[in-house]
Amino acid sequence: MWIGVKHEMLMFEAAVTAADAVKDILRQAGFLNIEVAFRESEVMCSVGGPKLLSFDPLVDPIPEFCKAFTPTLGLSIALLRTPHYEGTGALYFHLGRDDDRIALLTAAHVARPPPKFANTSMSYENTSQPQKEIIALGSMGYPNVTNTM
């Protein structure tokens, strides 16, 4: 986990103490093996905002084709078994130092749509539990993209 701080505003010893405290809080909440680092960063207000791609198909049709596959805008996803219940996933993270897998964070109602699953908590406690198979672009998203192309 990266925590942004202003340039030269956090002494090394204080950062180590704060990182240990954050890791303890995360561990108590059940998030094991998460590293915490402080990063000097500066937030600047831009009057015009960042330059974004044009979504005007009369001016430039290419960004319209890219939009559905741009994960920074939230990747459209659905369960393989219920592709008509779609949602988004936007945060990717590595599962661990010795694990090559990458995970995509999404909301519980996307991975377990309420019409098909009870609205109860769930947790994976061992590797023998079945995993949810997630696909990019559900039954609405895929035709929308292909029709646009």
C-alpha cells in the first residue's frame, strides 16, 4: 500500500512507526502480508484538467473502440455463469510475493449478483473452495462493443 506524503514532511523514523501501525490495523482486519510504503507526492490542481481522449466519433472514431477495453475507466466484467449481470472491476493487485496471480477488485454484488446469490458475507479460507470465473464484457457489453466496431 502506498501512502502519499508531502515532500520532506515525514521523517524516516516516523514513517517506519506509522507503517507498522497501519500494518497492525490491516492484520487485525484479516489482511495479511500487505506492505506499507510512504511516497513523496505533490497534488497539483490543473485548471483545464488532464488531456483526455476525444469521444467524438465525427472527429476521432478510434477512442470509441478503445473505451470498453480501458481498465483505468473500469473494466466491464460479469460472472461466466451469469453474463447478463454486469459490473466493473478497476483495481488490480498481486496476490503475494510467491504467487504469480493477479487479482481484480470488484464489488460483492458484481461477483455474487443478488438475484442469484443471497446477500451474505463470504470468504475464501482454503484453496479447495470453488473460485468464481469472471469474464471481460458480459452479454450486453460484448455486443455493444462489436456493434460499435
